[in-house]
Amino acid sequence: MANKKGANAVVLFVFMFLINFVVSESHNGRELELLLSFKSSIVHDPSGFLSNWDPSATTFCQWHGITCNNLSHVETLDLSAKNLSGILVSSSVFNLPFVKTFNLSNNHLYGEIPPDIFFANSSLRYLNLSNNNFSGHIPNGFISGLVILDLSNNMFSGKIPREIGLFSGLKFLDLGGNVLLGKIPISISNITTLKYLTLASNELVGSIPQEIGKMKSLKWIYLGYNNLSGEIPKEIGVLTCLNHLDLVYNNLTGQIPSSIGNLKDLNYLFLYQNKLTGSIPNSIFGLKKLVSLDLSDNSLSGEIPELVAQLRNLEILHLFGNRFSGRIPNALTSLPNLQVLQLWSNRFSGQIPQSLGRYNNLTVVDLSTNNLSGRIPDGLCSSGCLFKLILFSNSLEGEIPRNLSTCTSLQRVRLQNNRLVGELSFTKLPLVYFLDVSNNNLSGNIGEQNWDMPSLEMLSLAGNRFSGKLLPHLLNAPKIEFLDLSGNEFSGTINPRFGTLTELMQLSLSENKLSGEIPEDLSSCKKLVRLDLSHNQLSGQIPSGLADMPVLGHLDLSGNRLSGEIPAKLGQIESLVQVNISYNHLTGALPSTGAFLAIKESAVAGNDLCGGDTTSGLPPCKKLKNRANWWPFMACSFAGLLLLVITGFGFLFMRGRNNLEPKRVENGDGSMWELQFFDPKVSKSVTMDDITLALKESNVISRCKEGVSFKGKSVSNDLQIVVKEMHHVSSFPASFWSEITEFGKLQHPNIVKLIGKCRSDKGAYLVYEYVEGKLLSEILGNLSWERRWKIAIGTAKALRFLHSRCSPSVLVGDMSPERIIIDAKDEPRLQFIFPFVDNQPFLPSSYVAPEARENKKMNEKSDIYGMGLILIELLTGKTPADAEFKVQYSSMVEWARYCYSDCHLDMWVDPVIKSQASINNQNQIVAAMNLALHCTAGDPTARPCAADVFETLKSAFRTSSCLPSLNFSSPV
């Protein structure tokens, strides 16, 4: 009997084994089919990551990116950051029955995601599709066991589905960086397990739901960069696990709820760029774990209480751009970790606390544009780390503290527009690149002092009572670009050694007591853009060498004793746009070219001049007589000969020009197209047939939000081209195509050339030159430091050309590593999908500036923001999509600012280039990060222009013994 039972058990075991084997084999076959279907949908795999997805060679458990469980079923599919492009088919890998982790982030996948994605798999726990080009609506449905859902930085549109609240197991939800509309659904509050919530950088409207108070597990809330309105719900105050609250760049109104004071674990509170009013609730000052508090750019008012002393862990305090009044509290001086204190543009009055800095760890102090009085505290640099001191536009009195002159960490000092007296002691600070003490009552003979300022780029001593002779060789500032000594009591002659300051871009010596002649040596300053020597006692003639300054744009010599004639060559400076030579003793004819053509009467008055047009107010010059009688004959003969030459060249020119005019051509299917080329050589070799032959799936080389790119060639001579199919054409303004024509005329070695366009009722295409190379995003991780800075300079040069040399300026729009090709000569080539012009459809991107994402308008400052992010990537090897920025910091920029202010190079430099970081390279790296942070400043007006970015980079890499930066007029 026992034997019979044992036999039955064996039979049952074998039967169950066979059933499981058959079921397992069935699942394995289905999984293989889904994986191969996914592979077939990938149209571009530049690194060959999927090359071993071959069922004839290995089992799929050994394929790249796949991890299986003990039963040989796919459990993890991780293809993140592999530069894959393609569109997911409906019978997709989302249907894999046993997969738990699914990561396709940081690729170039596009199209809509399958509508059954949230119905297909109940075992899924981790889903990350971030940083792709997915579009369409977020599908309905839910997976109750899903723990992490990241759809950020795509192009998802429409409303957030109400079913979002059925994801009952979610702990991490990020839908930021899309084009989502409508209100935040109340149902989201049903996800009571959620710890991290990010809906930032969308187009959400309405109020923040009061029901958010039910989500008591939340540690992170990031709803910034939307159009949310209404008041901040007091219910947020019950989320006692919260350590990060970010509601920036919205339209929130009302007062800050006092209930936020209940969030005892809060480390970061960011409410800047809203419309909040009232005072700061006292309860906020009880948040003893607070590390960073930013309430800037609102309409907050009232005084800051001494209760701020309770914030012992506070490192950053930003209250600028509000209406705070009263005294700056003495309690701030007792905060041991305080590094950054920015209170500018308020109504603070009274004295700065005199012990400020003695017990802090200050690196940045900006108290500008208030009503402060009294003396500058002498302990501001007690930490030894202070690098930015901004106190301009107050009523500060007394002398500048002597111990600030030994603060060797200082880099940027702005003390202008106060009532400071005494002598200037800032003459031996090795890192200071920006020093402005203008419009005070400072005095003393500084012209003969020995300065040691090797990093100095901007110096303004204007509007004081400094005296003595000017001896520029004692300045020891070889990098000086901006020098303003106007409105003082300097005397003597202009020393010829000013010509040795070859980096000078602006020089103002006006309103002094300078005499003698203008030295010819000034013409050695080939980068000089503005020269102001007005209102002195200068004599002699205007040096003809001034005409040899290639970029001189503004010249003011008024109010002197200059004599003789104006050099005729001065009118031939193409860059010269403004001239003032009034109230001198000049004689003769006004040059009839350049800036003198339409010069105003006020700019030439007080001389004995003639000529010019009616705007000059000058009498006409008398005509010379007694010309030889043969002159008319010779003139006519010469004119006839010239006419023949012009006619010949005109014929050849018009013949070539006709090839560049728009033409209507018939395609093979009978459709009519308007075709225009911008390059004569291309117009002779590329035809409409060549363009249409390129439009094959096998020729696709990239896909992005704006369209698909195809590689093609001319049948006649194998000239390679890129044909870009345009999307959203119907939304372009009527002027778009004429602006495209102007864009086709642009030529620059660091810009991919647009060589043609064609359009019809069926579609539109742009034709570009083909550049052999790889995208910066594909190769950045393996580049040496030398190659990275070469790329940075070349990219900045291209941006300078587009912003400064083109009229009107041309915008890139999405300034990202995806737009930069590194060619065979290792040169960066900036490629345009199309030039950004006014009224063009807005396409969101991580590289678009926050204010541009908010108001959907691009400008030059947005391009500069993208350039700053590229610099940060070149320096750190990180991208805005890195996961650490979603958890610990609100953005890569915030992380970079934090790391930079701590001055720990090892914390942020890319390990690939760390081993190459010699002393010289370290200075270059720090200088580049300094520039990157200025480029990504929150205030667009504080960002430099493209020309300054290029000059600063070039200067930084030419001279590595200092930490260069830019000249700004805004408090940064």
C-alpha cells in the first residue's frame, strides 16, 4: 500500500513538473517574442548595445541590459542612457509578465507610449521613462504595486489622469518637465505611501489641493515652474516628514501659512518668485533643521525678528527682492553655519550688525540696494572664505575696514554709491576680478601705488576724489578689461603704457585734469570698444592710430583742447557707431563716412568744422576750384570703363544669383514644391529627387521633438546632405520662411550650415550640410580636459556669432549637448533644427531657462542659461537628468552652486578629468564653473552676454594663474 502511495506521489510530481515546464517554456517564448519586437522598433543604436540580442547565440538572460530570476524569466530590463531611438510598438516589452524593473531613461525614444502600459503587468515595481521624447497623453490605468514612476522630461501633454490616485503603492512620482495642463487632480492625495512628488516645469493651473494634507509620508514636494495660483494650503503643515518644499516660480498669493512651522524635519524651504505678501510667520524660525531658506522675489514685508537665532543649521538665507524693513537682526551674527546672506533690494535701514562674520562661515554677503547706514563691519572676512561682498547703493559711511584688504579669498567687491571716505586699501588681493568703489568720497594719491591684482578684470574708481598721476604699469593687472577712472582729480599726461593693457575693452578717463596729447600707443588696445577721454585738458591732434582699433564703437573726446583736422581714416572704422568731438578747437571737413554721416549737432558743436548732412548743423565746405580742364574728360573715360567692368561682373553675378532664387519644381508624384538653395555649388548638384530619395526609414539618423533627420546624397556627385523633416509647420508665423532664407546666409566654422529649404502642401524640409562626427552627449564621458575646453570655446564662439554678429540676433532655443556635433577635426559644430524666431512653437527642455519655460518665450539669456548647463556637464560629467538631483537638490544648477560655494573641487569635478587636474588646470576648472554659475543665474539680467562668455573662457584658458569671471551690473 505504501509503495502504491509513493508511486502516486512520484507521478503527481512528474505531472506538476511537466505542467510548470510547459507553462515556463510558453512564457519564455512569449518573452523572447516581446524582446525581439522591441529590438526591431529601435532604429538607432549608436553604441551597438543591443548587438548581442541574438537568440541563436545566447539566451535572453545573457543579453545586455537584462537580468533574469531563478526561473529564467526577465525580471529587470535596464537600457538607460544608451542613446537608443525608436518608437515603442503596442505589443511591447511592457507586457513582459514577470518584469519588476523597467528603465528606458535618458534615450531618444519617441511617440506615444502603449495605452495598456498600466494594465499589462501587475508585477512591475519600478518604471522609469524619463528624459526621452515621448508625447501624447499619460495613459489611463494603474498598477497598485508600482513603487517608482518617473515620466519626467518628455513631451507628455493633456491632464494628469484621475486614475493616478489608484497607484496606491507609489513612493516616488515624477511627472516634471512635460507639457501637462489642467489642475492637480485631488485623487493624487489618495497615494498615502508617496514620499517624493515632483510635478514641476509643466503648465498646471489652479490651486494646490488642500487634500495634500492626507499624504503624510511625503518627504519631498516640488511643484515649481507652473502657473499655480491661490494660497499655499495650511494643510501642508501636517506633513511632518517633509524635508524639502519647493513651490517656486508660480503665481501663489496670500501669506505664508504659519502651519509650515510644524515641519520640524524641513531642510529646504523654497518659495521664491511668487506673489506672497505679509510677514514671515514666527513659526518658520522654529525650523531648527533648516539648511536653506529662500523667500526671494515676492512682496513680503515686515521686520526679520531676532528669533532667526534659532536657525542654527542655516547655511543659505535669501530674502532679496521683497519689501522687508527695519534693522538687520543681530541674531544673524550667531548662526555658525551661515555661508550665504542675500538681503538686497529691500528696505532695511540702520547699521549692519557690527559682529557679522565673526562667528559665521560667510562666503557671500549681498546687502545692496537698501537704506543701510553706519560703517562696514570689520569681521566680514573672519571665516577666510568670503569671496563676494556686495554692499552698493546704501548710505554706508566711514572708511573701508583695513582687514578687508587682507581678505585673500575675495573675488568680487561692489561698494559703489555709498558715502565711504578715506583711502583705498584694496590693492593686493590676488583673486579679485571685479572691484567697484565708484561714487563715494574716497581720496588719496593712488596713481603711484604698486598694485598686485593679477586677476582684475573690472575696476571702477569713478566719482571719487582720487588724485595723482596715472601710471598704468604699476597696476599689475594684465587681464583688465574695464577701467573707469572718471570723475576724479587725476592730473598729468595719459601715460603711453596704457597701450600695454591689451585686454582693455572699455577705458574712461573723463572728467579729470589730464593734459598733454593723446598717445598713439592707445591704438595697441585692439579690443577696445569704448574710449572716453572727455572733459579734460588734452591738446594736440586726434591720433590717426585710433582708426586702427578694429572694434572701437564709442569714442568721446569732447570738452578738451584738441586741434587740427579730424583724421579721415576715423570715418572708416566700420564698428564705430557713436562719436562726440564737441567743444574742442578742431577745424576742417567732417569725414563723410561711417559714424560721421548722420552725426548729431550736439556731438560736433564748439569747433570750426564744416560738412556732414543736415543733422550735423554745420555749414557746407567750400568747393575747390581751378581743376585742370582735362579732368572731366578723364572722369568720363574712367566712368565708361568702370561701367563696362560692372556690367560684366553683374552679368556673371546675376547668372549665379538665379541659381539661388526660389524655384517651383515638380516631384515624381506630380506634386509641386518650392525649392531654394543658399549655396551655388549645392544648387548645381542637389535636386528635389535627391531630397525625396533620402526620406527612407533606413536613412534615419536622428529623431527629436522638432522632426526626423535623414541622411542623403546627390546622385550626380555623391555630395552628402542631411534632410530634416519639419513638424508643427502649420503653427509657424508667415514670416518664418523668409527668416529661414536669411539664416541660410550665415556661415561660421562652428555652425552646421543650412544649405536649402523646400516646402509644399504635403510638408516641409530643411537641407543641411552633412558633418561626419558624434554628438557631444555620446562622447563627453571619455573626453580629456583639453578637448572639453576646446569644445567650450568653440561653442561659445558660435553663440557669440549668432547673438552679436547677426542682425537681428539668432537664437538657438534648446542649447544642449544634443545640438553639438564634434567633427573629424575635433571642432564643435552647433546644429540647428531650425532657428528660433519670435512666435515660434515652444518646445520644453531641461536646457531651457526657467523663466522661458514659464512664459514660453525664448531670448538670448535663455541660450546663455543652456550654455551654462553645458559648461557644468563638461566640468562634472553629470546631466540635468541625474537621479541625485531629483532627491537631494531641486536641479543640477543648485547642486553645482552648493558644491562650488563649499570650494571642494573633488566633490564635483568629473573623475575622468580629475587625474589631469594640475594646479593650472584646477584654476581653469574653477574659473569655468564660476562662469557656468553666472550663466545659470536665476535673474536673467545677471547672466552675461555671449561675447563676454567667449572672452572669459578664452581668457581663463590663456592665463591659468587666476580665477577670471565677468563684469556684471546686477547683484550676483
